[in-house]
Amino acid sequence: MSFKTSSRQLPNTDETPPRDEPTQEPHADTDTDTDTDTETDTDTETDTDEDAAASGEGEAAAGAAPDVTTTEEAASIGSDEALDAASPAPSDEEDAPGTPDVPDAVPGDGAGGGEEPPGGEPSGSGPGSGWRGRHPVTARTLAWTTTLVAAALVLFALLMPSRSDSFRPAEFLRLPVEAIFGGALLIVLPRRPRIALSVAAGLVLGVLTILNILDIGFNEYLGRGFNVVLDWSLFGDAQAYLQDTFGHGGALGIAALAVTLVIAILVLMTLSVVRLGNLVARNTETATRTTLVLAMAWVTCAALGVQYTGVPIASEHAALVVQDRAARVRNTLRDEAEFAKIAKKDDFANTPPDEMLTDLRGKDMIVTFIESYGRSAVEDPVIAPDVDATLTAENEKLTRAGFAAKSGWLTSATYGGSSWLGHSTFLSGLWINNQQRYRTVTAGDHLSLISAFKRTGDYDTVGVMPGIQKGWPEQKFYGIDKLYDAFHLGYKGPKFSWSTMPDQYALTAFERLVHSKKHDKPLMSTIILTSSHQPWAPLPRTVPQDQVGDGSVYDAIQKAGKKPGDIITSSQKSKVEYGKAISYSVTSLIDYLVKYGNKNTVLIFLGDHQPIARVSGSHASRDVPVSIVAKDPKVLDKIADWGWTDGLQPEHNAPVWKMSSFRDRFLTAYGSTPHP
């Protein structure tokens, strides 16, 4: 098998141009069938031509002889193309498919034959011959190694799964039809189209690899693949999360590493395809036979359904991935128009105030979201024991205080993150599972659960949202009169990774700034608790209520807590700390209710989504617990037919509803009359 970039010999002439140095005989180990030796020969050949030009006596020979193209394949992936660019006036015929392999002429031919260089110096080791001449075995090994690495990178890109749990050896032992088809094209194309196709294919494979990596990350954290239309805006939130978790320097370093990785993937994949394309073009006969054999093998395996450990040998993985992404893009664009129509429809859009929530008039309403409070918290064998014990203890605490509760399950529109999608789904009664739908609904006038209370004219609406650290125009859509974000709760203590303040403090500030004040109307309060947000380190702990103050008491607790880096890389540790965080949040909320609630208080609390897959599991449901707590038995009597479980812990087989269905069920149960 030959790997030459040129199949031409220097012409034999009757007259040999005079040389300033003795001509050299080919080294005894020269192998014209290796890429490295060809490079050595052509390097020396070029030096000889340059000497002739310098003496001024080689012009006639230079005019009669064709140009010689040199290669440096062993230096790096794709260096063939660098030499092609550097070679003077290359012709397409040099790389034309089917060109027979002809050994390159070696320095000294026709100029003294086999005369040995002075001093017994080996051929190719003289001045200007390069390291390949001095180390032919190393050069040959490096060339083959580089080619094998290029082939491995291309096969990896073609067969790479988009989920971390799909990585297994059998996935990479398949035969990709894309490689066979691409090889056939590279064989028949002339040089310039071949290079253009190689570059384009390399870039496509690089992009495909990057998108697969994003899919793996999104599946790990959000339980879904990366949406190439909508998800770019999430990188800003990811950067903020990394900065809160690892500090400014750590976040900057991770961002720089990510950018470097993207560039490296694109460059290496492109150079790999270019290198393989050149190899195929220089060895068309062997490449053609190999392609035909692989094509027949692929067709046979596909027709017979041949598998290895359950994985089909004949693969069209990359093509299917591209088709799937194209379909997702089309569906996303189509969904925008369809959802805009859906958002305009509302069964309670025109319900008059006197027919809205008539059975809750005079009640002090609190809707609370607990970050990442999902089914896994109460059913996972590692997490559940501590969380279940907390729910049991808190339920007993409620009973002693005269409260009762009913609980069920809701299926969240999001998973592992993007909490605002869960909030908007629950409050709007629409399925908000992507950023586009979120922007559409919050830009419109669809009735939210908060707005429904506000429409009655009997409620003041308040939002306590310590996770909001910038402008929040959605306040208008939700119908919140007064918003208390991270900067308006008077907190002077430390952040706990992403969480701006402990839940106990947020609830204490709510009591101090809002609930304890005299009001002409009952309150409809929406509170978002954040202490159970990943990475669950460091965690706050409950302090005596009279010590909460401005939050400075948490300084020592935060410093003594665990480091995010010690938790985030371990699934087992993450589960344990996640369970502690949920227990803390639930305890903080029930403690507040018992201390400050009264006979007119009605609390609805739920999780916004499940925790990330590293905690909840790769195939966990999207279910979250939801509870309604009240002292007035009439409140819970209204939902007796819902089939919910008594207490704070829903049974495993309790009813499961889509989160978007809660609003209408709730409005109907408490005296609202539909008026579309």
C-alpha cells in the first residue's frame, strides 16, 4: 500500500547537472511503499533542486521536469493539505483516482549512481534532510498513529450516543453507513472538490459531536435533549450558576475550557477527515476494494438484523440524529404558532369577579414552591428515609396546631432545572415546557391563579422571590402587586451557593415585611424557597427564631458547610445532601405556618420539578408532591373527591395529574364559574 502524494519520477537525462556535493545513493532501508520514506525522498529531492537552482546550471532540467510535491503527513493531522498549498502549481492529475503507484526518484539518480556520501553518512541524514531522514522508523510510526487517531475520531463522532447511560463498547463496534458513503465520494472526487467536501464533512461532524455533548449534559440535568432553537439563552443562567457555585475564577476557567474544547473538536475533526480523504485518494485501488467489502457487509448485516449484545452492527446513527434534530427544529417552529392560539383560549377568561373563588373569600392564601422537591425525595431508597421522617414529624406538628393536609402528585413540565417553567405551568394552567412558550404566555393576558384572586377585588397580591436578582417583567403577567426579590428582603448574610438566602430567613422576612402588617384585604402570597437548589452545599440549618435577625447569624454556618466541589461530583453524596436540603425547606415552611398561621390561613405548597438525573435517576418520573394545608375543615372538604392522601406525604398510588390541570381544577373546586 503506497501513501505517496506524487506518482512522478524525475526524468532521466543524458547530462547530469553539476553538483557542489557528491550525489547520494538511496538508503538501503528505503521503502517506497511508506508515506514517511516518500517524504524523506522528496525532501532530499527538493534540496537537490534548490542546489541546482543556486548554481544557475539546473534551469534546463528544471524546465523539463515536472514540479515535485512534498508531504509532511507525520507532523500533524491534515498536514498533507498544508504541503499541497505550499507546493508550486500542483496539478489535479497528481491525486487523480486510479493513478498508479510509482516510486519517487531519489537524489543522486543519473548523477553518479550508487556513490556513497563522504564520511559514510547515511542517506537522508545530511544537512537540510529533516528529522524524518534521521528517524525514519519514528516518522513512519507517527504517521500511522496519526492516521489511526484520525479514523478513531471520525468513527467516534459517527457513533457517539447522546445519553451518558448509552456509552458501552458495543455502540462503537458498529459499521456506520455514513463512513462508507463518504469514503466512496472521496474516492471519485478530484483533488479540490475532495478537499472541500472533507472540510465540510469535518465541520459537520464537529458540530454533531458538540451537539451530542450538549445533549448529554441537558439529559443529565434537565431530562431532555438540547434544543438548538431555544436553549442558547440558558447558557447565561448556567454561567451565573457556575459563578455562584465555584466563584468568579472557577466559572471563568470552566467557560474558557468549554470554548477551547469546542474549537479543538471542530479543528481536529476537520483535519481528521482531510487526512483520511488524502489517504483514500492516494490509494484508490485498495480504498475501492475496502469500500465495496464494507458496503456489502453493511447491507448483509442490515438485511439479517445482525446484532452484538443487542446493538445492531449496521449503523445509520449519525443520519438518524441529523433527521431527529431537523424534526425537532420544525416542531419547535410549528409549536410557536400553535401555542399562541392555545394561550388565547381560557375557560375562565371572562368569569366576573363575583363568580370567582367564592368559597375562599376571606382566606389568607399562601402558594409556596420548594425548589427541586420531587417524587424521588419521598420514594428514593437513599433519600426517602430522612425526608419521610421529616414529613411525618411535620405532619404531627401540624395536627397538634389544629391544621390538616391532603397531598397528591403533579407531573411537572420541566425536570432538573428551569424552575420558571414549572411555576408558570402551575399558575397559568398551560403546559409551559420550553422558553418559547414561557415568553409567549408571559407576554399575553392569560389568567394566572394569582390574577384570579386579584380579579375578585378582595385580595392584595404579594411575591417573595429571593431567587430573582434582576428585572422581572413577568410580575405584571402574574398579577403581583408588590414584589420582594433578593435585594428587598433586608438580608445581610452570605449566599449558600446559588441560593441567595436561607428559607428560614426568607419566611421570617415575609412575616416582618408583609404578613404581620395590617391589611384592608386578605393576602394572596406567592413564595419561592431556594435552599434546596443544587449543588446542595453548603446547606443552612435552622436557628432559633429570635436569632435570625438580618441573616448575619448564617456566616459561621456557611463557612462551616461543605464545599460544592465535594458534593457535585458524587451521586451518592448529592443524594444525601439533597435529602437534607428538602428536609430543611419543609421544616422551615411548616415551622412558619404553625407559628404565624391562623384559622383563615390556607397553604398550597409543591415542588417545581424533580432534581437532576444524578440524584433522581436517569429514567425517573417528572412527578412532584403537592399539598393543601388549612385549619378550616371546609377548605379540604371541597377537594374530598380528588382522592388525595391525608397528610403531607402522598401515597405512591395517589392520583397523578399534569401540573397544567391544577389551576382549572382548583378554580372549579372553590366556586369559580367558567366563562370562556
